[in-house]
Amino acid sequence: MSQLLDGNAVRDQIKAECRPRIECLLAHAGRAPGLAVVLVGENPASQVYVRSKTKTAAELGIYSETITPDASITTDELLQQIQVLNSRPEIDAILVQLPLPSHIAEQTILLAVAPEKDVDGFHPYNMGLLATGRPGLRPCTPAGIIQLLKRYQLPISGRHAVVVGRSTIVGKPMAFLLLAENATVTICHSRTRDLEDVCRQADILVAAIGRAALITGTYIKPGAVVVDVGMNQVTDPAEAERIFRPDRLAAFAKRGSMLVGDVHPGDVERLASAYTPVPGGVGPLTIAMLMQNTIEAAERRTGLPPSQC
């Protein structure tokens, strides 16, 4: 029987480990870690994500504030706000919520965030540290996946890991983190030939391609560990019938939409030795690792070694 990898349970473990580190910072540095979230405009999905992040920060005792410039802000005006946050000593971590409005130069803004405050780990400096195996802030979702595999005691070393997707947010950093754990790593993308065959070779399959239930049973080696990073909203009844069991189709008909990952839920449950559900798998870990990165940034900036806590 397949083992369900509960991201909520691992999230709670990580949050519990964060609390004494925050108390240590309060005792030795005289303040809590500080997180600033920049939310441009009124994208409803982004607003939901930001509320979840700031709510978790408040629960843990992390100081947070949300900067909400109007969607009409220019790149230069937003750069000025980022520079102010870079200079504020009580702000240890800066998160620019993506996507930004199309008229803003997204890469210019991300590059403007001071690397030591780059809580998402997207800055080329931090990506370079990751690629060369040096300590630094890691992208939250891939780092959370490594925590999930380790805490469920699923072997990584010597295993063949296949990552489907090559984004700088998940795919590429995921590959580097798996390499650091001594996995043999293959990265696949939209131009990969014989994608099914490559995926079937995976002992660990990480799907992060952004297409609803693309990874079906023909892609999964029986007994593989499957990590589903996808978050796709299905609204088409024919697509829902392809993906969901009859008992879930009733829920789809009632709601008019359903959330599904990049992996076919029925096939992964049938074939994988362990897998992450959607929702409740990878998603909760991203916010937990954001909190951990905020604390790590504060420890580094205050000169407090993590071991001291």
C-alpha cells in the first residue's frame, strides 16, 4: 500500500523547531526576526498566499509587515522601496510576491533584493552558493521537499531522481539539492524526448511542470517515490472525468472546479511506494521553509550561529 507523505505534519515539526531559535534571537539579539513581504496590486491568489505567510509569521512570533504598492507603480519606484527595505536593520528577510504586473521588470526587482535578505533564495548569488555547495538561503519549495524525504526516512543517496521541470523556482534548485544528497539526477522539460521512458527510470520522481495530471501511470515506475509540486485548477468536466474517481466527480460537480497536481492522483496512489497529495503535500512545506529561512537570515545578520540556539 502506498505511503501518503503528509506535508502538514512535517510543516508542524519545522514550525516547532523554529520557536526556540526565535526565543534565542530575542534573548541574544534583543529582537525577533523581521520579514517584509512586497505585494504589488490586488491579485487575489497572491493576496491569499501573503495572508498565509504573514499569519504563520505571527503565530511563530516573527515580526512581519506587508508593503502593498498600487499596481500602477513603476519599476524605478518599486526599486526605491526595495532599497529602503535593504537598508532597514530590523528587516532580515524580503519576499517579493510573484507574479508582478507585466509592466514591471521582474528580474530587475529580484536582483535588487540584498542577497543576505533574499528569503526566497532566488538571487543569483544565493543560486551560486547552492550550485557550488556552500551554505546559503535555499529556495523554499525544493528545500521543503528534501526535508519531507528525510523526515520520512526515504533514501536519497544513490537513487535516480528525475525532476520534471526546469524553473529557477523549483526544477533547477531541486536538482542541485538532490545532487547534494548524492542522488543521480536527470532534469526533464518540454523538449525532452521519450519523457515517459525517462520518468519510468526514476526512483524519486519530482513533478513540477505545471500541467494538470500530465504524469500518468505510464510515467511511474512501480515502487517509486513521487513528489507532486503542481497546483492546477481543473474546471472542464471532460478533464475532470479523465482525472478524478467517481466519488470525487460529485464534489467537482458541486464546486465547479477541483485542485489537482501534475500527477494523476489515482495512478500515483496505485503505483508509488510513497507520494505527496495535492493539496496537503508540498504546499505547506513552502511556508514552513520561508519561516526557517527568515530565522536563518536573522541569525546570520546578527552574527548568531545557529548552533548557539
